[in-house]
Amino acid sequence: MDLDLALVRAFVTTAGTLHFGRAAEELSTSQQALSKRIARLEELLAVRLFEREGGTRLTEAGERFLPAAREALAAGERAIAAATGAVPVVRIDTWGHLYAPMRTVAQAVRAFGPVRLEPGPGRDWPSVAQALLRGDTDLGFGRVHPLPGGREAELTQRLVRLEPVDAVVGPSHPLADARALRPDDLRDSTLWCPAELTRLDFLRRFADAFRITRRQDGPNLGLDHLVQHIRADAACFTLFPADAPLPDHAGLRSIPLVEPTPLYAWSLAWRESSRHPLLATLLRGFTEAGRARRWVDYTPQRDWLPDTDHAKLAARPGLGLGVVDNGRQDDASSRP
């Protein structure tokens, strides 16, 4: 049986919207023409792909067909790019947006060569993992952590950056004048979490490890909301990547954490069974950028990582849980 990719695209688009009118509009065709394509595909496969009574939804056969249909479309696009010499697009979904993940991607892009990235915003790691498993994106970038049911086991991940985090406090915080702080110094302060704490694996593990019992969380309303909250509440602090920009006018203090220095682990994730042909180029770009900027410096006696991040470090080619030290000192001015 030969599948017409135009029919497959009609199915995938309709499965994504579960609405024939919106799918037809997305495909720049009429609803009648779209219905005919779906009917033709169902005839070729000898199965019903959609239930149409009481709203549009996928049948069991449609659910089974959808992941492979998405892979078929992606393979078709790669084949066209290979034949025409065009550079294929790599879809990359990022999460942890308050910590500005595109800073790291942008620095690595310079080492990629001719790669066309199509960034997409992911809500969080669980949603990006689901998109990778469905074939809706090619690559994910953010902090990877264990998921319920071990769903991340179906995906491959590569640690690409360990970024020191600072304690951020308002000008009235009792520790605002400190040049550096130990995590233990923050036990009498309140950790402000800019989203529901159940969704913030790193902050939750940091608070547990250093016995910070006072915790507040709220909706993620962006960087300005975070800044306003920290500035207004003298008891609060939060953690923020040392290299990430804060508004100049905020009046906040970003204080290095030492003895130990907590590190935020940034990773790439992908589905090995639908590996993008440019993945090796992307990995090489991140490796070269990381080597030049010492992104994976780690010394167990100096730095702190959540236990769940240790396996990522051990899995990095050429790295392990021993000392990985290119001369970085605890002084904030020498941190990458």
C-alpha cells in the first residue's frame, strides 16, 4: 500500500485540532475537500480514524496511527530537503522560561553551522516530553527530571550545561549586604517559588537538601512579577541562574552561593527512534560551546547537584562524578 503524504497531513492536522473547520483553515483548503481526504485515507487503510458523532475524536485505530503518521511526515520533509539541498528545520521546544533557556541555545547556535531552528515554548518538562513522544517536536531543552511512570525512560538526554545559581533578595532583606552566602544561611528566609512548587523540581530539592522549611509558591506571571514580589517582601529570596539577566532597575541583590554552589543542570532531550538527521551537528555545537565556556565544570567538594542530576553527569562522554575542574574558584568573579 502506498500512502499519499497529502492524506497523511490532512489526518495529522485534523488530529491536532479535532475540528474539521479549523483543520481545513490551517491547510488552506475547504472543509469538504478535507473530509474527502480523510475518507480516502480511511478507505485505503480499511479502518475508521475519527468518530464524528458528538464531536470529533480519534478512534483506537486513529490513536495508533497518529505517532507513525507524524514520523512519516517528518521523514518526507527530510527527504525533500536532502534532494533539494535545503537545510531541514529542527523543532526545539524549551521550558524553564523564567531562567531564559534560549541564552544557552543562542550561544551554541554559533557552532552549529547551517542549521535552521524553529523554537517552540513548552509549558514544562512533562509537556515537552509528551510532545517528543508524540513526534510534535524534534528536540527539547531545559532541566530534565524523573517523571511519573518513568516516561522519560523512552527518551534520550544529554547534559550540556551546569549553571551556578545565585540567591536573589530585595534591598531590605537582612542578608542583602552579603558578598556571598552559604545555602544554610538562608534557613530563616522564605523561598519564593514562581510557580506551583510541585512543578519546580530543582527548587523543591534545594529546599529539602538545605532544610529551608519556609516556602511560598504562586503562579508564574513572568519576571516582572517575580521581581516585584522579592523586592516587596524582606523575608523572601529566590534562586536565579548567575548568568541570567535581571532588570537593571529592580534594586535587587544577586548574591553568589558558596560552600556548596548549587548548579542548575540544562539538558537536551530527544526520541532516539525518530532521531533528527542533524542531531549530531547540534550535539557537537553544544559540546564546542560548552568546552569554550566551561559549561560542565563540576567539583563534588565545591558544588551541589540534586541526586537525580548525578546520573546525567556520569552519562556525559568523558565526564564522571570525579573532579571536572578547569580552575574555577568560588569567587563570583571567576564563575562561568
